[in-house]
Amino acid sequence: MKRVGIITLYYKNYNYGGQLGAYALQKAIAKLGFHCEQITFKWLNEHTLQTYESAKGAEHFRIFSESIPHSKRLYTVSDIAECVDDYDSFVCGSDQIWGLPWVISDGVLPCMALSFVPASKTKIAYAASMGGAEIEPDRKSILAPHVNSLDFVSVREKSAIPFVSTMNNGVIAHVLDPVMLLDRSEWDEICAAPVEKAYILTYDLRDTGVQEYAEALSRKYGYEIITLAAAGAATVGPEEFVGYIKHAKYFITSAFHGAVFAILYKVPFLVFPVSDNPQDPKSMDSRLLALLDTFRLSSCYVYDTSNIPNIDEVTFHHIDESKTSAFRDSSLQFLKAALEF
């Protein structure tokens, strides 16, 4: 059985999207018939590491991350090449592995495009993201030679294809975020049951106006507000995160993976912008806009906080499940074909 090593934002990433994405990609590849694990790689800087480890929900995340198959050894930039003989193929992705300059240093960035893997091994980017549709020229110059050496490249945001095409001459595929490679029944397996009452759920990465709107909604319907995170400070574990979204009456967020799970569970939701200029191709909001556009849910995005869409008008009847299933199948087929190469 082929052995597959994944490099992504797994180690000490006490963030819902990061951990659930790492869980989903490992599980999806294992289901395709490969021995697969996360490579425990120190990708984050000391400041971010300390912030995560001191967070209120750190223990929940630590327990969950330990449940994901991973290498026993912790690697750093200086010794990551020593893992090469342990795997037949390598996958980098998903999440913002080619972005986050304030967390992923210039020295670490090449590793996120498998710079340490020799040409004799298959190198695959799955649903790689830069956060936005583009990155700054200095970061591109660091990343480009390594992206160019990848054998198979896919991105999470369709809007990123033109830019990534300038770094790799091959076909750049558009694939689903790993979270969506698993269906609802598979997420239900780890989904922790929340409180048994009607509630409005919020998950805000920054102070974007999410809470203010939720309070207005609460006054209108009399539902309690449950806050998963304020300014990114996680309060419950990944299993509870999935459960709370699944059972919410309404969900207000500014987070990409918050929107992903709302779409999976068809929970009425709105997305507030995290940047001042969402249309900027380098903006982190561009990934949200691309996601909503893929599922024809652009009306869920709050372009103007003085004119917020009516959340009661959010429906999912127009989403063609057969097309969603076909997108999942094509994404899995990309992975399978690349790993069997």
C-alpha cells in the first residue's frame, strides 16, 4: 500500500478550519486506499504557537488533533527532508498554505510547496489556497520555483487559477475544500450534540459586526445567542463546532469554514467581511466570495453593513445535489489519479 504524507497547517493549529480540514483530507485519502498521515511539521511562528497553546479551548484541539493519524516525530525546516524515505507520495494542502505571511515565514513557505521532496517522488498540491486570489510579488518569487516543480496542482479558489498558472505550466484544477470531501453522514460521526434549545450561532474572526447583527436577530425572535469564538478565540472543540452549526436556527460568521459547514448542513447563514476592501484579489474575503459563488450563495455575503440581506430569505433549494456530488467525485478523482501516478 502506498504511503502518503501530508504537509498542511496541522501542527498546533488550534483553529476549527485548520483541524477539520486536516482531519478530512487524511480521511479522504485513506478511503481511497492509501496509508496516509499528517507530517507533524512546525510551520507556525513562536508568537502564534504561544497564542494557540494559551487559548481557552486549547485542550479540546489538542485531543482532537491527536486523533488524526500523524508522524510521531516533529519536523522543522532544518530537518524536514529526513521524512522523505517514509512516504511514496506527498500532498501539500489544503487551507492557506501559500498565504498567511504574518504566520508562515519566508523560510517556511517553500516547504509548504514540498521543496524538500526530490523529483523522484510524486508531489501534489490539493486545494491549496493563498487566502486571496493573489499574493505579494516577494512571496511569489519565493514560492514560484517550488510550485513549478509540483507534479499535480489544484486550488481551492477558482479565482486563484490565473495567478497560480503563472507559477506552474501544467493544468491547474479547481477542487473542493477537503471538508466537503466528506458528506453530512461522515461529519455526523464526530458531531457533538449541543444544547437542546433554539439558538443563533456566531463565529467571528474579527470584530466585523457579526455580534451586533446577531443581537438584533435575537431581539426579533427571542433566540439565545451562542458565540463559538470572538476575534478568533475558540471556546469549544472541533466536534462541538460541527454540532453547533448543524443545529443552529441561524448562523452569522466571518469565517470561511463556518460558511462551508453552513452549506453542508443547509443552515441559514450570513457572512460578514473581514477586510475593508473585499474585492481586492489579495483580500482574505476573496476566498469567501469564491466559495459562495461556487454554490450560488453570493446573496449570503454582507457587502454593506448598512444594508444587510434578510437571513430569512436564505434558501438552498437551488443547489443541485447531483452537481455537488459530481464536484466531490471529480475532486476525489483528481486525488486518486495523482496518487496512483
